[in-house]
Amino acid sequence: MDIIQAISLAVLQGLTEFLPISSSAHLILLPVLVGWKDQGLAFDVAVHVGTLTAVVAFYRKDLVQIIAAWSRSVAGKGVTDDSKLAWYVVLGTIPVGLVGITLPDVVETVLRSPLVIAGATIVFALLLWFAEKQAKEERTTITLLDAIVIGLFQAVALIPGTSRSGITITAGLMTGLRREHAARFSFLLSIPVIALAGMVKGLELYKTAEPASWYLILTGAVLSAVVAYLSIGWFLKLLDKVGMMPFVYYRLVLGIFLIAVFFRQF
């Protein structure tokens, strides 16, 4: 991997991780189009660390309040909306963790078919379109039922092409949450998920003792963090102005393009 590939993949990862357009589809498509070899496990770990750093930095004030409230609730000093939110994030993470643990081979092999990714990109674009059109946006507070529903939907995001942020925001809209609150909960949910994914990849890296270019790894981590941080803010502002439909259209075009590209290889 050279510096151009490192910069390109880091920027792409940072930009697409939190947008509802599937980072996996983009990261698989770009190397195919330009003929790049696999970037390696060490670089994957680096960009995961970068995006995790970005979302933690963006919601740092919220996280301090949420963790403090959760600590007080554990100590028996009262339950607040923030302490409930902390428990809801934990609850919403359980389904994806269970699926990832019980079906790791299926996720890493069968579901990584290019045509599966293309199909998921299109199918979940249509589901996002449905959620956007029927969204009532009546509520701003996350409930226990919201956490369960969104958590179950998040488990589906293990299918590459789905988009973790896309499917969780879709679920939030379907439960009646306002767009910005569905997105906020989606991004908070991403913290334990990205952390767990990074830990799994880090353990794999430790076992394989893969040689690494630390300059490229640091470049990937920093760039993915900066771009991801900016993309979160940009996305939240865009939601108020145009909603989710531009992302639906983009996903449909991307899915069709993926089918066209990968069908030529068969």
C-alpha cells in the first residue's frame, strides 16, 4: 500500500462510516475500480480507531453527562433520562454483538459477496425511502422499545452494503423519532460497535503479527478521524434541510453501479 491508497481509503472510510450510504460498499468498490491490493488488517484497525475517536470527540460533552448519570444510577442515586440512555445504548448493542459472535464465518465469507453488497445497498435504500416517507417525527426521547427495535435493526448491518447508520436511523424514523434524535442515538450506538470491531480486528492483528508501515497507519488513523468528525457535523446539519432522500437516491445509483461492475467479472 502506498500513500495515495492510504489517503484515499482513510478519507473514504471517514466520510462514509457515519453517512447512511454503506462504508463497506465504497471500500470494496474503490480497490476493484483502481486495481489496488488489500490494504491489510493493520490499516483496517487504524481507520476504525480514527472513526471511533471522531464520534467520541464529537459527542464528548454528551458522553460525560451520560456516563456520569449512568454511574449515579448504578450507585443508587436516582435514574434520569441520561442514565436510561446509557442503558439503552448497552441494550441496543447486544443483538449485533450476539450475531457477530455466533455467525462470524457467515458474516466474513458468505455475506461479503459483491452481489449481496449490491443487493443490500438497493434493498435498504428502499427501506430508508419508506421510513422517510412515513416518518411522523413526533418524539425526541428514546424509549426502551426504541432501543430494542433499533438494536435489532442494527444487527442487520452486519450484512455488507446495509450501512449501520442507515439501518439504525431508518429504525428510529419508523418508531416515530425525529430525524436528528434518531441520528444522535445511531451515532451513540456506533461507539461500542466500532470499539468492539476494532478490538476484534486488533486481536486478529496480534495473532497474525502482520508487518505494518506505521507512517501509513498513522496517516490513516488521523485522516479518517478528521474526515469522520467533519462528516458527522455536516450530516446533522443536512438532515434539517433536505432529509434522507438524497441518500436514498445515491444508494440506488450506487447499487445499480455495483451490479454493473461486478456482473462483468462473472
